[in-house]
Amino acid sequence: MFKGRSTVKKFIIYGLISISLIIADYQFDQMQRIRAWLSLAVTPVQWLVDVPQRSWTWLDERLQVRDELIAENKQLRAQTLLAERRVQKLAALTVENFRLRDLLNSSEQLDEKVIVTELIGINSDPFIHQVIINNGFNSGAFVGQPVLDATGVMGQVTSTSAFTSRVLLITDADHAIPVQVNRNSLRSVAYGLGQYDYLELQDLSDTADIEVGDVLVSSGLGLRFPKGYPVARVIEVRHMPGKDFAKVLAKPTAQLDRSRHLLLIETPQQQNVFQQEGN
Amino acid sequence: MIAPRSHNLWVPIVTLLVAFMLSALPMPEWVQWGWPEWVLVVFLYWVIALPHRFGLGWAFILGLLLDLLQGNHIGVNALAMVVVTFFSMLMYRRLRMYRSWQQAFVVFFLVAINQCISYWFQGIGSNASSGLWFLLPAPISGLLWLWLFVVLRGIRRAFKVA
């Protein structure tokens, strides 16, 4: 049967191509660039999937009752007032911080540039914690860029195409972020476990000073995430007799499975680091 | 038939596009675990119905697109789709004779093979482990087949896809 034999031949050829693609993807960094251009092919699908959500928001905004709008407006004004009060205090504190840093002769911390971006898709594979945002390298996103939401660190950009980027969340099983305990600056690394509710600190000794309720902030070590943003809150510290390391679980403060508006952070220092890496 | 035959190949392509959209739809986490492999199941129907049009080349391209859409390592889904399509091409004549629940059973096995391949190759070097839950889409895709087969056959006959 001639047709059967050509099917087998084709099967072997396509199988070998696939396997070599997988190996190339694991081995070579150049695949990033190829992927960036190939991803353009699936961008329309990502946009189409987001259409119902977007049109619902659009409709909802236009059909809202006047009273509701007025109430919402009032509430937002109140919130702004509260936020402004805090910002006033913050200005004074920032100045004080600069003065103290001057006294200590330490380098100044520059304010980071922020791009607001919107989530347009999430990965449907439960083993991969990734979201897709509607900023690509055309609007300034770059690989390695930290991503935050209103309440904490979300993750980092792992690949960009012209109009969209993929963000790996901090809870992905492949992700780890350097953190420190806000209370006493104890340093550690928070690993993702592939579950939306947990991060794990694997390298704290049994006697380390860490308690349930401690806030973990990004430590800035590793030069990827800027210093001082909240990452997670410790929810369980388990001391196991006979083990050298304690088992510490923390819950991310960012709303990883809810936030729709995200922030892309850009520090000048980081931009340089990644450009050097690229060269 | 004397009238010029049109193959209406755009119909399967539209159904595949819809399958892509369904597979990329954002879902709550517990639904994601059991979300059927839409693209694979729809494509399997077209392979069994029109094996002279849809073969390994299509499987490879669709798998690549799925990899790009899901952010997998490039080639993982392509390999899985090619393997599963190869099996179904070997036995499409037998499959056509089966009753629909027997077909659903075969689809269950094919999707399970697909899941194993993509799970193994995707999981190299990561520390995720959640038992055998990654196989959950297989029985659900099998159940989906019972319904999808009727729908797609209706579409194929209505549009005279050949």
C-alpha cells in the first residue's frame, strides 16, 4: 500500500522536526526572537477571545444608571481624598528619606517609569501560570520587565511580540523571586509551586526569625524586580524536627487570578542590564 | 455530478478557528483542569471524515499554532498532534464503522496519549507535580465527542464539505 508507507514516512519526518524544535527551544536563546515573530500569527485569536469581555465592559459602561454613576463617583472621590492624604505624607517622607540617604552617603533611589497595561488573555493550561498583556515591544515592553498590580508583584515578562507580551506569574512552578522579610530584612527566595495561592521559601534555616503574618517584599537582589514592592504574606511556618530547613508558605499579595489592569515597571538601571545581556 | 465541485474547505477552517478560541478562553482554575482539548477533538473529526484533505502536515501546523497560543515550548503540541493524528489515520476506516460510544472511547485514548506527550515534554525541569490530574481532559473530551460528532457531521453535510 503506497499511501500507507508515505504516511509513515511523513510521520517520521514531522515527528523528528517537532522533537528538534523542542530541543532547540530548550537550548537556544535565539528561539525567543523567532517565537516573537511567529506569535503574531495567533495574536488575532487572542484578541477575538477577549472580545466578549471587552464588549460587555463597553456595554456596561454605557448602560449604567445615572444614580449608580453618581454614587460611584462619590465613592471614588472619597478614595482619592484618602489616597491624596497619604501621598502628602509620602512626599514629606520621601524628602526625609533623601536627606537621610544623603547623610549616609548612599546612592539615591530614582523613581521608576510605569506603563499601564491591560490583561487580554490567560493561559488555559493549568500547569503554566502565564497571562497575556496588550503591550508588546512596540510600546516599550521588554523581556525581564517586572509586572505589578495594585496590591503587589505579579510576575515578569518572558516573551514579547509586536503587540502583546507574555507574563510569567510568580506562582508558576518555574519562577522564583528574591524577597526579604519587611520586619527584619531577612533575605530569602520565594519559589512558585504551580498553585495560585502559595509561594514557598525553601532555604530558611529552622531557627530563622520568621513568623506567620510577616510581609515579604522584593529585595532587589538579582536585579530583576525593583526593591520594596510587596510580594506575599507568610501564612504558615512549619518546623520539622530532624530537618535543617523550615517549611514556610506564603500567600501572594497580588490578585493573580483577578487583576485586569497591570503596571509594567521600568527602572533605568534595569533597562541597561538587559541591553547589556542582549548584546 | 456535472456541476463544478467546490470543496468548501473554509468550513473546517472556521470550525478549527472556533476551537482555537474555545481553547484560549479564560476559565476559573477548576474548569481549566478538565477543559477538553477542543482543537484536537475537532481536528480528529475532520481527519476521520476527510483523511485525503487533513493529514500530518495540518496536524503539525495546528500543533505549532497551539504552542504559540499557549506559550508552551515550541514543538510540544506539534509532536503530540502529529502522533495522535498518525494513529487516527491508521484506523480511520475502522473508526467510521464504530458506534459513537466506541468512537468516544477511542477519542478518550487518543486525547490521553496527547496529554501524556505534552505533559512530559512540557514538564522537563520544572517542579510542578499534581498527580494524574493532567489526564482529566481525556474522558471529558471523549464525552464531548458524542455531541461534537453530531454537530460537525451536521455542518459537513449542510455545507457539502468534500
